[in-house]
Amino acid sequence: MFTHLKNIETAFQYIKRFSYLLIIACLLISCFALYKSYAFASAANSHVYILANGKALEAFAADRKDNIPVEARDHIRMFHHDFFTLDPDEKVIEANIGKALYLADESARNQYNGLKEKSYYNNLISGNISQSIQVDSVQLDMNQYPYYFKCWAIQKLIRSTSAVNKLLITQGYLRNVSRSDNNPHGFLIERWETLANRDTILNK
């Protein structure tokens, strides 16, 4: 009889240990499943697909601090493109300058007003002159805030008989502002000024 009871107690101990092991194994599997689910969700959220020209292109989400130099340079290029890309049409000039002024402070508006007072834009219209710009490089100092930049570009004025190339060098500072439809990068150019604007005439 005692042997029978001892066998029952031993069996009960085995079942008890097995139950504990089973519970621990279930907990470990559950924790692992939760961890993998979280990792999978995080990886899925980091992938963004953009539809362009009928093709799905993959983009990757990242913290803004990782993209600040890239976004800052593109902001500077956008500003110079909008400010200096002009055609002999008053509405085109106003539209492009209007877009550029959203990206900079009053220093850009002061330059615009100065050119306007000198009849620069009227001369473009009356002379049927188109103006474009190609930004060669942008030097950016991320070790100070607001961020200092220096921009080198080639400005081209196209007339009916000739084309004038200008080496344009500007500088200014960038500070962070809220993003908007008019300012998608969330920067504002401050203390913008022209350092050089030298002409080279090329025949068409």
C-alpha cells in the first residue's frame, strides 16, 4: 500500500514538474512571438512605397536628424531655383518669386524689392529675356545653429542673339520652422546675401 502511495506521489511530482516546464515554455514562446511581432511591425512601418509614373518605389522612413543636411541643401536649391528661374512674363515672375519668398525671411524680399526698383524684372519682360539657374554646390556648416551655408551656381540669361552666364555666389543661414505646403522642408533662409555675380558672355 505504501509503495502504491509512493508511486502516486512520484507521478504527481513528475506531472507537477512537467506542468511548470510547459508553462515556462509557453511563456517563452509567447514573449518571443510578441518580440518578433513588434520587430516585424517596426520594419513594416519603416517602408514606404511611392507610386511614380506607374511604378512602386520603396522609400525608407528615418529620423529628421539623419536627413537634415540633405533636406537643407534641397531647400537651398529650391529657393535659388524659384528666385532665379524667370521668364519674360509678369505672372511667371510673380509666381516663382512668391514661392521663393515662403522659403526665406525679409532679406530675400529686400533683394527682390531692390531689383524691382531697378526695373530688373521690367527689363526681362521688355527684352524677352529668360533666366535660369543651375546650382553647382552648397557648402553647409552643421556645427552651428542657425546653419550657415554658401551656394555656388551658374545663372544664365538667354536673349534672342546671345546668352549671358553669371557665376553666382550667395550665403545665408538656415533655421528650423514648421513644415507646410509652401515650405515642405521646414527651414527658413535668413540673412541671405549675394557675394558675387560675375558675367561671362557666350554666343548662342
